[in-house]
Amino acid sequence: MDIDDLKLILGITGSDEDTLLTLYIRIAKNAILNVMYPNTIPTTVTDVPEKYQDIQLQLCMFAYNTRGVEGEISHSENGVNRQYEEGVFFPISILAQINTVVEVG
């Protein structure tokens, strides 16, 4: 995943957030690969498959847009209501789009 794509969709210019965004990209990659390979990620797999790069982007956007309120279940203030889906760091509904790789041997 390209950091420039993430910056573009988030409306970020400059390089002030590059370290944070690079971290989110790595965390999202690891989350996807851990769903795909729940037991052990093969050493030959080093990146997210192309078909899941949009999901990686969604995960990064979610992490960026909810930082500081991770895990919030409900919040109401001045007519604004927030409630986040259960999940360790990312919404289960996004992670559920990833297929687990099963090896037959």
C-alpha cells in the first residue's frame, strides 16, 4: 500500500504524519495477514495481496480517524452520538471480508 494514497484520501499534505501513517499501514498489514494465516504466516508472504489493499486502506483510515477514542462503544455530546464496533483495534465487519487461507497437506 502506498502512503501517498492514504494521505490523499485522508486529506493530509506534507510529511508531518508520515511516521504515524506508516505505523498504521504496518499494523493493518499484520492484521490482514493474521486473519489470512491464523496459525503461522508463511515466510514467503511479505505483503498484503492486491485484492485486500482496499481493505488495508479502510483499516488505516479507521485507525487514523478514531485515534484517541479506540474501543469507544458509545459517546454522546452536543447532539453527536458515536459508537464503535467491537474489535481489538479494527472493526470486525472490515476484517470479516478477508478469507482465511487453508492449506491441505
